[in-house]
Amino acid sequence: MAFLGHSMGAAIAFEVAHRMRERLGTAPVTLYVSGRRAPSKDRESRIHLLDDEGLVEVLRSQSGTDTRILGDKDVLKMILPPLRADYTAIETWRYDPAKPALDCPVVALTGVDDETVTTEEARAWGEHTTGPFALETFQGGHFYLADQFELVAETVLRTLPAR
């Protein structure tokens, strides 16, 4: 089994991979971490503390949410509380540097125009494994996956170990 997590999902996949190693003595065949800086490259972020207008502006700037949703007050009333909870979870999560590095291959995926993670912050995922590491970059910003789906899929297939 391989894991692929994007943004907050990358941190979750990383933590699940650690728990698999600790509790089951195994790890994913490959961990794909996308659109997220390495845990050791934490940056202070306070998006979860913004008011609703500020949160909507962040969503608008990332170009990952349909603008019709961002203009619908009823929909926003439903989605902003769980979205704010997600931002709170990821912005307050802290990596434990005492954890040993993973031993599975790690492939970091990032958009070259992603303002939430620099190429160097993505490259730092290599510090979190004793296994092979690769960095793959794609055209686009934080949600490069939507426009580059075929290339991302090809990359995953190309980098999965033969079984």
C-alpha cells in the first residue's frame, strides 16, 4: 500500500506512516507528500485566526475553490467552520523531532508557484526518511493537481516500486 496526501493530507499520511511503523512494524511502499513543506520546516501560520472574510480571501488566492461557492453566503456558512477547524488542526500540529526517520521511499510533489511551500521546504522531506527520496515539481500553484492530474498519475506510477 502507498499513501498520497496533499496539503494537510501530507501531514496526516506522514503520521499514519509513522504509526504503521511503530505499531505494525511496516510502512507504506511509498509515501507521496504533496503541497506541504517538510515537518522540520514549520512556518508560523495563523489563517485559522482570520475572520470569515479573511479566510475566504485565502481560499480565493489559492485558486482551488470554485468562485461560485465563495460567493454563496449559505454555502460559506456551512463550509467555513469545518475549514477553519482543518486550518486550526494543521497550523497547531507540531512535528516531534525525536521520532526516528521513516525507512520507506518518500516522493515530495509540489507546484512551482505554490506559495505555501518552497521547493527547498519540499526537498527537506528527504530528511524524514532513510529510504530513497525524490522531489517532483509541476507547473501550477497549491492546487496544481487539478490541472496536472495525468502528469501526477504518471509520476506516481513511475515511482511506485515494482511488486
